[in-house]
Amino acid sequence: MATALVWFRKDLRTVDHEPLLRAARSDRCFGVYCFDPREFSMTPTGHPRTGAHRVRFLIQSVADLRERLRALGGELIVRVGNPEEVLAELLQVLETDALHFHHEAGTEESATAKAVEKVCNDHSINVHAVWGDTLIHRDDLPFDVRDTPEQFTQCRKQIERRCHSRQPIDAPEKARGHLPSHVPAGELPTLATFGLNAPPPDARDLNQFQGGETEAHKRLQSYLWEDDRLRVYKETRNGMLSPDDSSKFSPWLAHGCLSPRTIASEVRRYEKERVQNDSTYWLIFELLWRDYFRWMSAKHGAKLFRKGGLREFELPWSRDREAFHRWQTGTTGYPLVDANMRELSATGFMSNRGRQNVASFLTKNLGIDWRWGASWFESQLIDYDVASNYGNWNYAAGIGNDSRGFRFFHITKQAEQYDPNGEYVKHWLPELRGLTAAEIHEPWKLSEERQADADVVLDIDYPRPMVDLHESADQTQMAYRRANKSHRSQQKAS
């Protein structure tokens, strides 16, 4: 009797899952998910690497996957432990013939996969590992991953001219697997398992993300078909308050509850049945950005996480913990930054527009080590994935493959453009609700009389700006120019 195991990683779904489909052809098929303790350790800056919001979403996603596998006649084995150790035991006690799983681009993820493959080789167990986390399959790229163009635009144009995304794979009709009595399926862990407390409910949270493939497909159905929001995606995607401003697919994409090919397939159907416009193209465009960061991660490996980033560009980053704490807690004195940071802490989510602004402020105005910001996002974001997070932070810090070099977000102008009436800011900063649209983004300009009228006293109810927006950016830009000159000199010398 042939037995196959599917090692689930960041691919917690049954639809468009090639390893599961292949394994389901065996006489017995079991899924395995390991909560790797290494992903729940503390960071050097004193916060958990995986915070409560993401852990809760992850547990929900694993629970949903278990139910879906059981509905197919199979089972999901759940363990807390290093995958290479857990699988070493299970492969033996279940008399396994083959292990199936998806590749992942991150350096730690690749190292774990190599350790698992070694275990399989040591026990003469067949390994079947495939790519399945990108819109464009790795084998279909018009270039070798090692030759991926450094600029996104060049990469995108080559792909758009020569590639098409494959159709998603159907879930298997059955995945038979009755566990022997001496092998328990395992209980799902709780937040307390990882020393975390449940995040308190917040009435301001308008998204209420629920993990799992079932909820992912509900969101896909409602956003595209029921609410017909795709037709205006490009116009609304920079909104920060409404749940339907953007697709909000990212939490399920990050955990693999929904594949990019499934989204693209539905977009193509939408274009045939509803409308094809800039918005339908732009959603695919964003999925290509996601792909690009994965190819960059696979190409450059550990360079993505180093101080100098992809450009190996050394800047004199500050490690001012007090300033970093003010950024974390949303007390910088800049309402747009503070509202976004408080939303992140309360909900585990932040809009893409918000992320660009707070990352720019941390690196370009405070001059703080970008890796601290990336680490905080890793801890807090429900939709964290290693390639997109660290790739985007490379861009924000000016050490990625951004042809524009030093790119500074003018926080006040951004606020006036994307939150003109201050609705988003007032939603997350209730102390500023008494201010008008003309005042909300620059409260430090309020007279004492106006502060009294609006019931907000600066430095008591809300802080004054911790730095001057322009002076701080100018200082960082000078450091950037010096580093750039030095970097070019070194390149010429070599």
C-alpha cells in the first residue's frame, strides 16, 4: 500500500495544489503541518517574530485546511516542532513512500526544505517538490531566475510579452487516509502555546479577516461578483478606510489559502462576463509585483536581509530605540503615520499606501535601520510574506532596485491627497475628531484657542512632530548622496 505525505507550508489550500493532487493518487494520503518554533522566537528588538494577529489567522487557516481534507476523506496531522524532526518521525511510523511539497523562495524556508530532503534521502523516500506560489510558473519564465532583470518594469515587460499564467488545478476528488491508532492527528495549538495573548477586539476594525481557504473563496466571490468592486479597483486601491477600497486578498495569498493563479483565472472570467478595463489589468499587475519579489528573493538570497540590501549600499542607520518606539506606537506627531501604525497594532493590517508612508517616515525622516521596521511588520502583519515584506522595505530604504534612488514621501501632501477629509485619521485618532479637514493633517499649527475649542491639547492629548519633515529628509538625503558617491567609487575601483 503506497503512502504519500503532503508537507503543507505557506500553501494552506486544496485548490491549485499540485503536491496534494499528486499525493492523492496514492493508496493513502496524509497532510502534515508543522508550527515551527523558530518562527515564534523573539527578535533582537524585543517583540515576537510572529505576533498574535498573524498567529490567530494562521491557526484558523490550518483548522480550515484540516476540515477540507477530512471532507475529502483524508487527514491533516498537526505538530509543533521543527519540520525536519517531525517529518523524520512521521515518515517512518507511517511507512511513507513519497513526500510532496511546494518550494518557497526565502533563505530560511529553503534551508528547512534542504534539511527535510536530507531526511528523506537518508531513508530512501522519494521527494517531489514543485513551484506553485507565483502567478507565472518558474518553468514558464522567459529567463532563468538567476538572470531576472533587476528592474521590475523590465521584468514585467518580458513576462507580459511572452508568458501566460497557467490555469489553476482542481482539488482532488478524494484524498484517502485513515490514520493508524498509534499516530494521533494532533490538537491545534492556541495563542497561549506560543506565549501570546488574544488581541482585544477593536470596534474600529472594519476588515475582520478570518483565516482559511473557505473564507478566501468567499472574499473572491464577494469582491468580484457580488459587490462588483473589481471594475473600480485602480481608482479605489489607494483608499485606507473602506474594506472594499482594495481587494484585501493579501492575507489569504500570504498563507497560501488562495493562489494567484486562481485569482487570475477569476479575473479573466470577469473580463469576459463583466468588463475588461484598467482595473482588471491592474490587479494582475499587482500579482506580477508579488512574483517579482519572489524571483528577487530566489536570485539574491540572504542579500535581501542585510543592512546594505540588494544594492549593498551602506547607510549610517540610527538605532534610536525611543524614536523607534514612538513610530511603533503611533506617537510621532504626524497623523497619517500615527493612524496607520495604530491600525497595524490593533488589527494586524495596514493599506499599501499606508505602508509606503510609514516606511518612508522611518527610514527617510527618522533615519532608523530599515530592518527594524521590516521586523516589526513581520511580527504584526496578518499578510506578511518574506519576499514582499523585505523586498518592499529594500525599496522604502533606498537600497533596493529602485531606479529613482532616494524617494521621499511627503507625509502631509500624501495625507491631503489620499485622506482629504481626514476620515481615516479621525477613525484611528479619536483625539483629533474635533478638527476640520483643513486642520487634521497639521495639528501642530493650532493656536491655543483653537486647541481649546477642538478639545485637543498638544503635547497632552496629541504630540507635536518629533522631527521637522523637510529638515530630517534633507539630512538623510545628504547621507544617502555621500554613501552613493562612496559606493560608486568602490565599484569603479573593483
